[in-house]
Amino acid sequence: MDARPIPTSHRDSRHEGLGSGERGNLALISVHGDPAVSKGREALGALNVYVRHLGEALARQGWRVDMFTRRSDPAQAQIVEHGPNCRTIRLDAGPDTFVDRHHLYDCLPEFLESFLEFQVRSRVQYALVHTHYWLSSWVGMELRKHQLFKQVHTYHSLGAHEPEGDLRPGILNGLELGVAQERLETERRSLAKSDLVIATSPQERDSLRRLISDEGKIEIIPCGTDLQTFACLDQDAARQQLKFTPVQKLVLYAGRFDPRKGLDTLVRAMADDAMAGHGDSQLLIAGGSRPGQADGQERDRIESLVETLGLSARVRFLGRVDQDLLSTYYAAADLCCMPSHEEPFGLAALEAMACGTPVVASAVGGLNFTVLPEQTGLLVEPGNSSQLAQAIARMLGDRSWAAHLGRASHARVEAHFSWDGVAGRLDQVYGELLKDLHSEFFVAMNVPSGLMHR
């Protein structure tokens, strides 16, 4: 690749005419979470939703937002325009097919080259790069060896965690030992070297300090939720649309199939003696899986457990559910359950609360921040199926109280977790970071083809 410095006098023509409110060019890097993925596709998850809504909200603040991700299908458009000054740019890196995030590390050098090539071709430069997840942070830190900009990083999850009764860093399931060690090292460097790290809750900040490093600057800015998609709907109307009766007792789980999500705990809770008075209740599981992959294997395990416990008639696997329809399921449910063993934030909890549905969740990570016990829901000990069953039974047994919690949940989300509010806070910290950035962003880009590869 014949890369040359990009003159600061050039700018991407699509950004002309922003007016006095313009902030500048901003890159959001999300290697494995495609912000432009179609609703209902296998790769749609919390990270995709987070980056897409964040990018759109930052564009409304006046930023010119480019969201970079990996192209996983040759039929996908390279550039997807989401609205004024917000677009997704898909880069070629690795095979032209879907690759699970646990196997993307070897694709990162090619992703970096494609990023640099795009900049040269488009004559666009970024004063600020916000990376998401450790794979993207690796790209951002390598990019800083060739360019001058401010890097902000959000972890979304950690490779270092606390195994039960042990404070030594653990290894995330699905990663080979060498890659797992690289992840831990990348996470350590991200905290020390980034200009700013965004923690989505006080609990995540504490975990970063306890498990990774005392170095680096951390700012707490929570996740947001789409208050138009996830809004208070009439429960009876939602149930009528989904063909449930007004008197049915519905417990909803929304998320991926992953052992860390604690779905087995929830299934066992449905069979617990504490639920004896609610034998007519149903568990609805919304989430897709890929046969043969790790999440498909987890779904097989959960389905087997359901059958073993004799719950087949009371558990429904809904598969992938589009966001618009998911809001109807949230509204129809008596409660949403998040039995996670670990959860940096827990976007599904916010979505349910925005729909006026109370949450029963494990007292882990960001869920301690999102869910207020006895005010917007209940928190229980992670992995404790009996305690979870008691909390579910309590809420199903007092629908008037549950409805009160639901109204308080919606009010909390509306006041503290809108995307425009989150983007407004980020806009402020971005501005502080850029005050001392030199006007010449690009200091060296003579990167021969292949130099990035190890």
C-alpha cells in the first residue's frame, strides 16, 4: 500500500455545509459489531445497537461520524448512510464470510490496512477515534503509531474477570490461550494508553481498577436506549397482538445464548418449589443462535435442560426477534429476567424498563446501577435459582406492585438513559480532549503493504 500523508486542507465533501454547530470528524471503530446489520440477522447484538444509536446521536450533536466495521459478506454495501453525517463503512479483512469475534484476532492487521487505505482514498482524517471492545482497541492503538489523534475506548466486556472465590484474571470462553493472553494485554494497555476510557457504570469502573490497572483516566457515561422503539405500550394491546391472554403469567428473557448469561439458572428457577403457585406461568426466550457455533451449543444445552426438568410446555424459544417486535414482547411480559453471571451494563434491562416492564436481575456489574431494588425491580444473588424463583414468584403474585415498578422503571430510563443524553455527555468530554490536540493530525503514514502483518 502506497500510503501518503493526507493534507489537512482536504476534507470529505459529504461533510460540507454543517454550519456553526459542526464538531469535526469522528471515527467509531467496532470491528465485529456491524452498526448497519439488518434487523433480525445473526450478528445483531447489544454492541451493534449501542454503536449505531450512539453514532446517530453524536451526528445530531454536530459530529461527522464514520462507524468502521468488518464486511462479512461480499454482497454487503461498503458504505451505508444512516442519515446526515452518519455512515457505516465496512472494511475488507479476512474471509468474506461471518467470523465469530473469538476468531477475529488474526484479521486485525488487514483491518488496520483497510482503514488506512480508506483514509487515503477518501482524504478524510479523524481528530478523535472511539474504539469499542478489545479488538477495536488493538486497531486504535496500532493506528496511533502512524497518526495523531485522541483515542477513547469502551470495553463492553472484559477478558479479566473474577472466578468464584478467586481474584486471579480468568480467561474468556472460546479464546485460544495465546489470543486470550493477547486480549488481557490489550485490555491492560487500553486503560493505560487511551486518552480516556468510558465505563458504563460505577461497577464497571471499579472492575477496571480492581482487575486491570490503576493507570489511565475513566469517565462514567451509561448506555442509552431508543425511547421511540422502546416505549410504554398497553400490556393488554401487546398481548392481543402476540396472541396471549390478559391473565397469562409471562416471564421474558431477551439476549444471546451464552453460559455467562445464566439462562440455566432461570430455567431451574421456573421449576423451583417457590414457583408452585405459578405453574401456569410461561418463560419466553428471545434470542437467536448459530447451529454448530458456541451459542448454538449453549441453546442445545438449555433445550436439553428444559426437557429434563419437564418444562417443555412452559418454555417457548422465540428465536431472533426484530427490535420493533421485541418492544411488544417486553410490554406483554409481567417481568423481564436477566440472570447473568457477569454483565458490564445490561442493555436488555434498559429496553425492558423503557417499555414499562420491571426487571428481576442478578446483582452483578452494571445491573446494580441500572436496576434499583424495590423501586424498579429486584436483584438476586447470581447463580441462585431458588432466590431467583422467589423474586419471580413475588412479582407474579402482586401484579399491581409489579405495574408500579414498571412505571418507575420507565421514568428512570426517560430521565437518565436517552441516547441524546448519552451523546451530549460524550460531546462534552470529546471537546475537553480535543482542546490540546495539534492541528496537524497525521504525522506519518508511509506504511508499505504487508508491514502490518506479523
